[in-house]
Amino acid sequence: MEIQGYYLPDGLYYEENHFWVKEEDGLLVLGMDDFAQKMAGEVVYIQLPDEGKIIKAGKKFAKLESGKWLGKVFGPVNGELAAVNEELEENPGLINEDCYGKGWMFKIRPDDIGEMANLLHEPEEIEKWLLAEIEKYAEDK
């Protein structure tokens, strides 16, 4: 779906800090959504923690930097870091080029896949959330 120039594909789950999540072969793939990557500008660095790191829902586990922004990556669910996109070490701009594809960031082995229910998934709730975020950030400028 497209909302005021931001593309959020259907079928993904979204967490409130602007990361998307999808289930793939028992793992959860995580990346930055279109709104966040556009707000951040060119991503110049991403911290790639070691595989095996314990992830806690709602807690920071990595950092991102762009030319105008320092950000944190939060765990969408409880679990363990199963894989990192090592291509981002050499080319963090993949996040800007293809945030839903080649720019994926992490794969998490969830403790309980049912925690996905805590994320935004229904088109109506995603649209309501994103419109509120657009308004909030417009006021911050």
C-alpha cells in the first residue's frame, strides 16, 4: 500500500519504530521501512551485532547512522539473532536502494512466533499509524 508517498507492502508486519518483519522458513527477517529510510536520508553505517545475540522485544540491539540521523534498531520479538546482512557492512546504502529486498538487515529466530500478533499487520491499523507518524514528524520540523 502507498500512503502519502511512502510504500509499505501488504503482508508484512510493522513495529512502531519503523521496522518491517516477515516470517521466512521459521525465521523473522527484519528491515527498515520506507518511511524511516526516507526520513533518515542516506544510511552510512549499520552496526552488525554477532549472531547468537539475544534479542528482547522493544529493546535496542543495534545502531544505524545516516548523514542527518543516529538511530536504534529495536527487537520486534524476543529471540536470538540468527543472521545479519553482511552486504550492509560494505554498502549500507542498500537500505535506501531496496529496503524491502536487498537492504534487509537481520534474521531473528523467535522464542515464540505468536509474538508477531503484537505488531501492526492489518491495512487499516498500518494506515492509521503511518498517517499519525507523518503528522507527528511534520510538526517536529
